[in-house]
Amino acid sequence: MAVTKINETCAGDWQTLETILGKFTNERSPQTAFRGQSDKTWGLEPTIFRALPSGFHGKYVLFDMERGSRQRFARLAARHMPAGIHRPDKDDFAAWWSIMQHYQAPTRLLDWTFSPFVTLYFACTGDFDKDGALFWVDLHDLNFHNADRKIPSIPQSMNDDTFAENHWEGSLQIYIPDAPTDRMDAQQGLFTVSLGNSTDHEPLLANLTPSQEVERESIGKVIIPRQLKLEVMRRLSFMNIRADTLFPGIDGVGRSVSESLAMYKDFFDDSVADDQDGWAASSEVVDSD
């Protein structure tokens, strides 16, 4: 299957970015999903594949890793699971993955959100020396693509044979947990998941085509220049999109305080420079006396 390159658009300033996002909020929502990445060069690769050894081949190695990771997480998390998080059945792989993803364990899930502004947060937070990226995908086109290829939905209960015996390579499914965590709710989150052995979702999504005979795209990528990141973070903060609202809990509060310093670092740098210039000027006056 030939891979089509995803079209890129560069948002040079906030006004351009607002115009681009306005098209989604006015015309395409809620059938569009978004993902932000702080480095535009990254692919759409789930965390489990980033954890695999170099030169990885063979889905059975992946299944063994996933089985061991899930069992270890379920065993160790049993005594720490908050009351508000539902404990899934042992064969409900996807539900376990969503909880593991919540707590930074590697899974084959890839995070997306229904909110373009939440996506901006993730595209602009961190890696301030690199351009960020915002991906978007039309979910209606993805569902149509799967239905056209007769790719079944994610089964509610799965075991290792579900993966070993399927022929779903090169396919992606949308997954929205029945019992989302508070973090997923805050971030308006959803996932894409490959039931095959696909390590990068980008080439799979790049081949989507509109489900109807219309002149529009099914997926795109917006580049956010590094110089724009701090301004975007400040504007999002005024919209109440910050770490303490997207990551409910004391850890989100800590992240928010750290980010508030990063947001205004350029102002602090200018103030320090002004103070140093003023001190140097006053020293010259004293020396001349």
C-alpha cells in the first residue's frame, strides 16, 4: 500500500492558528479528533512501541511484553487504585490499557482529544527549542474506511489469541472507554489502537480518503513554530486550559506552577537584562564621580 504524505500547514502567529482551528469548531466538530506533540518530527507512535528493542520483529514478542506488563500493573496497582477508577475484567484488555496509559505505563493506545485547544496545550508544552505539531483526523472517514474493509470493532473481551489469529494489519480503531478516568474527562480524550502490529499510526491515517465525494481532507498536520509556544500557553491559561485543569490532582497543581514560570520566562529574562543594564549604567556614573 502506497503511503501518502500528510499535508502540513504552518501557523506563523496566533491569529493564523485561531483561523485554522475556527474551521473545526464551526464546521467539523465533533467528528474530528486532535493530537498535539511538542516536537513536529515525532511520528504517531504509541508508547509500547517506543519501549521495544531496536530492530523489533514479530507480534508474539509484543504480545508477551503486553501480557507481562498488564499482569504486573494489575497486581501492583491493586492496593493503590483510587476508589473512582473502575477495575476492569481481566480479559478487557482495552480498558486495562486506558488505565495503564493514565498512569504512564506503556501501551498500544495513542491519545487524542475532541478539543483542538487541549491539543494546543500538548503541542506547546515542553521542547521550547523545537517546533510543535497538531494532528487532526476525521473520525467519520476513519469509521467509513474500517467498515469498507470489513474491519470489526474492538471486542469487549480479548485474549492473546484475538491478536494472534486476526488479519487486521494496517488497520486502526477508535476506542473510547465505557468508564473514563477523571483525566480523560478533563482532556475530552479518546484513543486510536491498532489490533495488528503497526508501530506508527501516521502512515495508516495518511491513506484515509473522504467518505463522500467532496473536496476536503481526512487528516492534516499544523506546525506551530517554537517562537509561538509561550504565547499559546499564556493564551490557553486565560482559557482555563492548564495542567491543573487537565490533570486533576496535586500532581497537576505542581505541573501548573512549573508551567507558569516557563510561560513568563521571556519576561523574566527581559527584566533581568534591564536590571543588569541599569546596574551597569549606575556603576558608570559612580565611577565617573
